[in-house]
Amino acid sequence: MKKCPDCGMTIANQAIRCPKCKYDFTDGQGNVAGVPQASSSSSGSGSSSKGGPVGAIMPMIMVTKDNVDELYNDLKSKIIKRKTEFDHFIDFLENRTSWLTAPAELEGPLAFEKGLLIHSVGVAKQLLRIKDTLMPQLDDESAIIMALFHDVGKVGVEGKPLFLLEERSTTSTLGLSFGKALSVAPTYTINPKLVHMSVGVRSLFLVSQYMLLSDDEAQAISYQGDMELVDGKENPFTMILQTANKWQTKIYENEEVVKQYNFSASIAKD
């Protein structure tokens, strides 16, 4: 990371110009001072000196029930500058809401316990994976905070979870109720006692009680799922968060799509 000499904003080393004051870090030929430039090969193959493609994106780590806790803890450990307020919010989520157990949806691949955490961690990993290519000036901590909490409104509020586990019983043709004796997939309903808000609005409502967000972060959390409401005035934070969310939801939460189109994916090692 480096600081802009004009406004003092901390940005990525490879950033071409400061996103706040537009200070130009290039030497006039598009090269950023202090950042090694990739040498072009005589064959023009676009490969780095190590044999890999220049600007290649690392494989996405598939987030599952087995590795989500480890990946989640790793993301939490990366928050340094806003650690105090972040830790206070995490403590609230983990101990006073359904954050660690809530499903991500009523129906679909993540309509089960911990589905919301799996999705949120997945979007965070996805955003960190693509941001250096699409928006290198985006701070890692900001990326983690926006991605991890973009759907946090799905926990509901303290004492009133959004998703309620529906009690189901299986009845035979003879009219005999087996209650919980037979294994059935869990089903959820929406809590009717919860004050209605969009997920984005409730997410912002919860986060902003504990963390000071920039206006760019606030828009991203509020509207990445409802871009039409911004009426064409979405900022880059909102756009890149939506991109990460869509790739995670539409591709990496669908194993068949990953296999069919040969998307790179790996399983985190113990």
C-alpha cells in the first residue's frame, strides 16, 4: 500500500491515480513508479517470467460447511484499521443474532443452516480475488466489510430472526404421524413479526449501528442487489460488489456450472 502525496489517502501500490484527488502516479507512459513492469516476450504470448499469464486471477476457493469456519476466521483476522468497531459488530452478530446458523435463502442450494455464512464468505473471497484486476484501489478491509455484510440483513434483528425453521411432520397414508422420526430437508418461512425492509436497507441499518462506513460502502451494501433503484448512479464499489455477488451466486454456488465451463476452483487445505 502507498499514500497519496496530495491528500494522504492509502491506496494500492499498483493504482494509477488517487481515487479521491486524482493525483497521477504514472511516469507519462502509463507505468507506475515503484511497481515492476512485466517484460514482453518476443513471442508476444502475454506470459509472465514464471510462465503464467500476466494478470491471471487465482483459482476461487469453494466455500463449504467443512471449511467455512476456517475461511471466515481468516477474513476476520485481516481487519486491522477498523478492528475495534468490526469486533464489536461481530460479537453482536455471533452472540445475539442468527448470523452463524441462518440459511441464505428460503429455497435453493444454500437453504440450510450456515448457508448465509457460506454465501457471505464466498462473496468476500470472490471480491478479494477479482478486485486487483477490476479495481486495485479498493482497500482489502473495505472489500471484506462490504462483502461479508452485504446480506447481513438476512439475520433479521436481535430477538427476531428473518428466517424461521418450520416444524414438519410426515404423515403416512394410514394417518399415523411420525413427527421427527423421518429425516426431511429443513424448510424455512419468513418471520411475520419482523418490520419489513429490503435486505440491503436492513443490512445497512445493522452495520451502521456499529461501524462508520463511507458513503461508497453504504451505497454498495444498500443497493448491490437493487441496482435499478440507484437509477444509473451506482458507484464503482456497488458495481464490483454486485459482480462478485453474481459470480459467487450464479457460478460458484452451482457445481454443475463450474464443471461444465471449467471454471477454476479449489478446496481449502487443512
